[in-house]
Amino acid sequence: MVVSCLVASGEVHGQESTGTLAEAMAEHMDGAQPSRDQFTNPAPRRGANVLGAVGDSFRLLTMQHAIRIGFQEKTRRELDGPFFKDYANSVRVPHTWGDGDGWVVNYLGHPAQGATSGWVWINNDPGAEQATLGLSRRYWTSRARALAWSAAYSTQFEIGPYSEASIGNVGLDPKTTGWTDYVATPLGGFAMIIAEDAIDQHFLVWLERRTRQKPLRAIVRSFATPNRSMANLASGRWPWHREGRPLGELGRRPRNEFITTQAEPVAPRGTAVAIGAPAPEGLVIPER
């Protein structure tokens, strides 16, 4: 009798409060628990890490100058002589479009530099990496900021204190300067960033859903998006890094995945129900 009263009492109170309590718990969980899918539903946006972008850009510049000094004899030759005088004479306003380099260097190599420096900014702009290629304002705003950073980086690389003009005296000969470096580098890099976004979201994601081989994923990521890979190295990451998308995430079913189908509620173990009494409405008592 006592048990029956307790169950009946619980049923009445449950009918009055269960809905409100469940809704409150659901609202709390939705607000407090971070999304399981960070790629499509990233964390709230924070301000860009400008100092981080400066540091990563400095590392990228160092990598570029190390390659120039290591592989270009003319750069090593120009290291001799009065530094400040030669640097001042190398900084000049271009009067022609071309700078004496070939088509491949001007329209593939320089845009690749623009894309890499743009990715450096994206790496330090929270939420920008997860922005999906499309017509959203968020995506194009983040890529426009990357374009601006790429233009600033390109200008520094040409005539800044840590540049081709200061290391190698490029520009001392007027024929070695041209507007192509200031225009094609950031604009071409902008186009390459969009192309790599498309490759990543439409090809790499498709591939990773069909293979669990982490080495294969890492290799394909690194070579299919080379500018992003170089920026990752400058940011102290592995070349194949993707924010919110580890190598082993796609291609397997997430653990404890929630099933979004309607199901009857089942009474938990230990639920007290009087013998012979009907179960509370909507509650299923599992058979032993």
C-alpha cells in the first residue's frame, strides 16, 4: 500500500514537473556542453591573435630567406658591402609591371607565397579555419582579412627591414623591381586559398570518409594543400594539421553517438512499482 502511494504520488508530481525539468536540463546541456562537431559548429569567436600572426610570419620569412641564401648564389654574393647604404638604395617605387622573373615565378611562385602568408593569418584568426567555403559573410570576411595580411606580408618581403631588399639587395638594379610582386602575390594567393579550401572540403573530406589510413591522410593533406602545409609549419604545427579535425576523426562512427529517433522511455533499474499496479503512463518496464 505504501509503495503504491509513493508511485502514485510520484506519477502525479512527475506529470506536473517532468516536462519543465527535462526542458531545463536540455537547455542547460545545449548551452554548457560544447559541440561534438567542431568543424561544422565551431566555438564562439574570439579576437584574432595578431602577435601570434606576427611571430608565425617572422618564422615564415626566416624559412624563405634561409632558402634564398642556401640556393641562390647571387643572394649570397650581395651580402657583402655596406648594409644600410645598399638597403636604402634598394628600396624604390617600381616603374614597370614585371621584375625580370619568369611567368612561373611571378604567377605561381609569388601567389603561393601570398597564399601561405594568408594561411598564417587564418591560423591565428579563431574560427576562420572552420569557416566553410560558400556564400556566407563569415567565410569571405575571414578570407578578406587573410588577403590584407598577405598584402602587408608581401610588401614587407619586398622592401621591409627583413626583406629581399635588405638581404640580397634586390631592387638595387631597377630592373629587378615590378608591380607584379605587390599585386599578383596577394591576389593570386587569395585565389589559391579559395582553391585549397575547395580541395579540402570536397576532395579531402570525401577521401577521408573512405579510408582509415592515417599516413595516407597525412600525405594527401600535405601535398594537396601545399600552401596551407607550409603555413602550418610556420605556425609550429604538423603540415597536415586541421583545426577541429584530427587525422583519425572522419571515416569512423563517433563513440556514444546519439540516435535521433523517437523511442519509448524505459524505466531505470531500481524503479519501485507495486505488484499488480499499472506502470505510469508512457513508461515501459523492461522484462527480466
